[in-house]
Amino acid sequence: MTGLTEKNRRWLNKRYIDAWGPDYVAHQPIWGYHRGHTERGHITRFCRTLNLLRVLTAIEGYIGSLLDVGCGEGYIAALASELMPSCQLTVSDISSSAVYKANDLFGFRACASNSMDIPFVDDSFDVVLCSEVIEHVAGPFRTIAELIRVARKFVLITTEASVPWPLFRQVCLKTREAPGELYDRNTWIAEDFSMMFGSRCCIYPQFYKLATSISEPEDIQRARSLVYGMSDVRKVSLKTTGMIILIAKREDALPPPQFSKDEKMMDLILEGPVNTCIKKSEDWDSEWVEKLLCPKCRNKSITIFNPNEVICGVCLNRYGRHNGVLDLLPSIVQDRGLDDELSAIRSLELIRGGKDGYLDNLAYAFEERDIKKNTFLYYFYRLLRGFFSFAVSIIISVQRLQAHDR
Ligand SMILES: [Zn+2]
């Protein structure tokens, strides 16, 4: 049976299909607001992006290099490179189609790799970004441990799959569904990250809850003020959606997000990065190849073999190489299982002691088989969940829209 990681990869490869033509629909709003062929939902994506960039630019002084794990089409990385032109960017994704696209669009140095086995040596990048990934992966704790390992200074994680209370999380986990595509397997609460990193992490919300019925205005000025209104929030609460988690690997002091560059960020977001940045292809030079770990034997022994391949000097495994893109994935990616998650938690607790058993229990809960669909309990949970989400989003939306129109 194919595991979750392999299923996710196949689904993403289909989404970021290799063909480059007029029919291509971008997942991320890379051409700007309501331009080009992109999936809908721009307003919420812009809110999340704006707050992510606010946090990222707060640590700008520390960032000489950045790795974006789960980059998709390279949208966030492209915005970051516009705001921080001297930052060296590398992007990776489980989908080779996605990284080919990121390289094609933005010329990023890119590799197809698994977030649970990041193919770089320790402390390779000043900042490691991982946006909207940990809710989907089969090994969330292994992923977090890997992000921390390859980061030198900061890790920035975002996840929209977050709820305010542990009990509500249980409801979400009991009623999650795998509809044959990337689904929210892991739901988080803020306490999980405090358990792992204590005062070394700061948690910010993504945006105010938004009723799904809100239509996206055609007028770009109205969209701009809507995004400002929905994203102007600094504290995670019942009224907010998602989390942006900034983790300092060593330094204890975390700088607060700054809002001074907001106009520039907003212009960039509404315009989209594609029309404003023309970059040369960044190939893997020897300095970067030296940072690579062989994903199979975990040795630092990869060398450039020929224009289309790199080779591991220890296990002799060969990997594909094309311009700025390396394909460092096996033909079938295997999941690692619960024991691996528990050992990843052990390695995290060396960084910061968590309460005994809390994270272990969470790993069990994420792993648990979903509740049978045809039971009374299942429908009861779904009803509870749906009612709660609907009630909160309506209240907040009405409040926000009233404030906006005033
Ligand atoms: Zn090897």
C-alpha cells in the first residue's frame, strides 16, 4: 500500500503539472490580484502572506540565506527575494513538478526532497521557512526536527490547521477526511509549540476568521483595505485563523514584527512577483553542493557527476540534475512510522524540555486511524465542528465588515 507521503507527492505533481501553457492554473497568486490563471482564495492568502512577511522582515538583519521547504511555485520565496535582495534563496518541495516550476518562474536554486529527510548538512541556512506543510505530512515531528537541524538562526513555520483548545483538536482529528488529496492530517494548538520551544518561540495569528461567503472585490483598493483589516491582528485567539511560529534556534531574544514596510509589501503582494522580478537561473555551484547530504546514506559526499547528474561518493547513488533543480527523491517515498516520530520528539526535547508524555500523546493522536464514518459519534462530531466554525466566522466577519464600512 502506498503511504501518505507518496500519495501527497503524486497529487502535488498533478497539481503543478510540468506543462507550461495557457491552460496552466497556478496554485499561488503569482501574477497578482485576479490576474493570470490562479486558484481562487486570494484575500485569505494575501492576509497570511502579509503577516508572514511582517515576521520575516523583523529578522531581516539575520538573514543572509533562506531555505523554503514546501515552496510550491516559489511564491513566498519570490516575494522574500524582492524584499531582501541580498538574501541567498534555496527552495525545496516533495513535488518535482513544483520545484521545476519555481525554477522556471523565478530561477531559484531548487531541489525535490522530502521534508522528513532534508538533504542538507546541519546549520546550512540562516532561516528555514516551512509554510502550510506540517498539517499535511506523515511525520510532523520529524519535519520540525529537520527544519531545526538545517537552520542556523531561525525557523519560521506557518499552519492554517490550528484551533484554540485541545478538546476541539480531538474533534478535528476524529472527523478528518482524506479525500484523495492533500488533507489536514495534523491539527495544532499554540501550546504544542510552547511545549517544544518554550520562550524560544513566538506565535502570531494569520488573520481574522473569515466567512467563506465573503466575495472577493473586483476593485483592487477595496481588496487592499480588506486585506489590511483582516490581517491587522497580533495575538492568537478564538477570533483568528492559523498560526505563524517563529523559533529561535539559539538566541533567546525574539524581535517583534515590524510594520513599517507594509505599503511596499502590499504593493508587491497585489502586483505579484512574476511581473516585477526577472532572475537568472541559479545553478548548484561547488559551494552549495558541499552542503548537500545524500538522502539515502546521509553522508556529505555528493559531487557533480555530469551536467545531468550528481553522485554520492559513498553509496554511489545517482540523482538527476537540471539547471537549478536537483531531484533528490527515491522513486517511491516510504513513510517512517510512529517510532520515528517518537525519536524525533526525543531530539526536540533536547532543545527544550516538554511536559512528560504530552508530545508523545500528540504523535499517537496524529497517527490514530480515523473514526468510522458511519457511527453516530462521527456525525455528532462533524455537526459540533461545523456549527462552531460557522458561528465564529459569521460573528467575526460581521464585526470586521461593520468596522471596515464605518
Ligand atoms: Zn549516499
